[in-house]
Amino acid sequence: MHTFASDNNSGVHPLIMEAIIKANQGHVKGYGEDIYTARAQENFKLLFGAGVEVFFVFTGTASNVLGLKAMTQPYQSILCADTAHIQTDECGAPERFTGSKLIPIPTPDGKLTPNLIKPHLHGINFVHHSQPKVVSITQSTELGTVYTVDQIKELSDFVHQQGLFLHVDGARIANAAVSLGCSFRNLITETGVDVLSFGGTKNGMMFGEAIVFLNPVLSENFGYTRKQGMQLASKMRFISAQFNAYLENDLWRINAGQSNQMAKLLSGEVKKLGIQVTHETEANSVYAILPQAVIPALQQESFFYVWDESTSEVRWVCSWNTCEEDVYNFTGRLRSYLS
């Protein structure tokens, strides 16, 4: 049975797999000096603007950590939502490898605002305090909500007025763009984001993420940072070829549209069963409170994670290959357990 544990659990889109196979022909230069990587970099420039610099890495954790490292010194701090992936699910990697302190900020919906950030901008120029330097937001958030274009622009303006940088963890950036009906350029470049960690693995790719520098000053000498961070792929063509298939012909949009649509369907169906959905379903994740007694049996049939054990809040995530039948099968099983 289809599971709703994570969009990491789905397979690779056939067009992505085909691109990998096609790239597996003959010999090309290593370490990114190949035609596939050059084409992928051009594809990013078409979507974000000619001035961006793009570096490919293996994992989402690496894209976040190395992107943040390019923006900080070890005596500085990074402000993020308390639900942020860099705070909860990266095993302390951002703090270990940047040396910077993470400042988690409670939010009601996973989204930071200037008013939530302001109380944490203290101790400036005081040698005993770590100095705030980066605000990191997640788009879409870990609670399935989405920042609007205006909200990111407001944050960007505020952050820059304080002399800070704005980082976006875009593991599900495609889902956010589709939810808002806007382009990556509208959502990221034109709002003033400094660095974007651009994800594809959760939306149909096999592996590989990109660090997109919108602020060119921050990318100076980053090639050395990536190498020291053990993320310079010798056979980079197999990451780049995936991004070409993903970005061309709007595959990113098609995949994200499917997962978003299925999350909306799932949210609506469980509401019909009297289940409380705890956050707006704006991307491809659904958060809901289940009777504790039904969770273990339902997990045996279609695994998912408990988000908050104290309240029996669970998380369901739809993927690029989730279909209506999967949703109806799952909600049918849930209905039987509830009765």
C-alpha cells in the first residue's frame, strides 16, 4: 500500500531515470567540467536570472549547511523557526560545520515574521554575545504552509535593513511555487533572497541538490568551501543531467502540482471523517490529530510519522506519484479503524 511517510520515500520519475541513463555514455570531464553541468547552470539562470551562481551537491543537509557557511562566521548566529529542518533534523550539522549558533524561534504556523525576529536582535556589537547574521526560512515550511511572495519580500527588506542575510531552505520550493502560481524568479530573485538551497530529491529526483547564490558576493571562493565540505562530485554529470530533465519542460511543476493536489484531496477526505487538520494544507503535507488508539494499526498498513506524541498529531506527505486511488484506499482504512 502507498505510504504517506515522506516524499523521500517515493521512487525516481521515469524521465529523471532516463536522463541518468542517457548521461551514462562515453567519457566526459569530471568535477563539473562537462556539458551536462554547463546546461544545468544555464537552466538555473533562465529560471532565476543571469546573475545567479549555482553549485551542485549531493544532499539537502549539505546544501543548507554549506550555503549557511558561506554566509556566516563562527561567532555569528542563524535565526530560524523552531520547526526548521536545520534545527530539528540535521543532527547539529549546521552548528558543527558553520560554528554558528542556531536561534530557534517559536511560530504558530512555521513562518517567521519581522515581529517574531525583532526580540532576538539584541547584543549587537557586544563581544559576549553571538552576533545575528542570517535569517533562514523554509519554503514550503515544515508545517505544510507557504510564505507568500509579499511575506518573503517583507522579511527580506527587514533582514537587510538589520545588516543580515536571508537564506531559504527550498527542499520543497517547487511545491511552494506551484501553490502560489508563481515563478522561481518571482518567489526568490525578485524578493531579495541571498542564498537558496534548491531541492529536487523530494519531487522526483534520485539525488542531488543545488545551492543558488542570488547575492554574488557570497559565492566568492565557494568552490573551495564545497570541496572542503566533501560535496564536489567527480561524476557531477549524473546530478546535472537530473536537473536538466527536472527543470526543462516544467517537470518540476507537473510533479509538485500532483503532490499538492493529492494533499488537498487527502485533507478534504479526512475532514469528512471528523478528523481535525491542524494547519492549512498549502503544499503537499497534511497535519492532523488522530485518536491515539488507531495510529499503530494504521501505520502497519501504510506507514507515516507521528509529529507530536503529546497530542497524537500526525504528518502525511504526498509525493509526485501519489494518485487518487492511494488517497481513497488510505482514508477508507482510516474510516474502518475509526468505526
